[in-house]
Amino acid sequence: MNKPLIRTERNGDWLRFGVKVQPRSSRNQIVGEQEGDIKIKVMAPPVEGAANQALQKFLAELFKLPKKDIRIVRGETSRHKIVEIRGIEAENLLAFIPPITK
């Protein structure tokens, strides 16, 4: 089993990374890595920002942070997003991603 390769970048106090969102899932969960981004399933549909709000809420609960510390900086209307989280390190983020099995 290998560790996933997620591209992360520091932006001051914020940790920036890519997310591939799959809306209308049966549950909210981190699935793994896809092309350097984190693949996350959310139950909400991609309608009127519901999937974006579900993503922010899921990440806030996962990292035990307020929602104001999670922001989508690019891709609000796309499944591919750039997300920033304040208050975590890359190691904390990577700990929640399942290992790659081959």
C-alpha cells in the first residue's frame, strides 16, 4: 500500500489543495486520491450551492474546525475545486485519505 500523492500548497495560514467532488452520494466521505486531488463524495445534489455547503460542512466536522476556516477559492460551479483550510497542516489532511492499494 502506498501513501496518496496529494498536491498541497501553503497560502499564509491556509492550506490549499484540489478536490474532486462527487455529489448525490449515499454518504459523505473521503474516497481517496485522483490525479493529485482528494476525491470526496457528498450526499447533497449540485444544485444552488448545496454540494459546496455540504463539502464545507463535512470538512469542518472532519477537522473539528469552524466552517469559516474552510473556503472554496475556485470551482464553485465545477466538480473540480480548489479548497483552503486554515488551522491544519498537510500531514493532518493526508491522515484522512485512504492508502492506495494495487
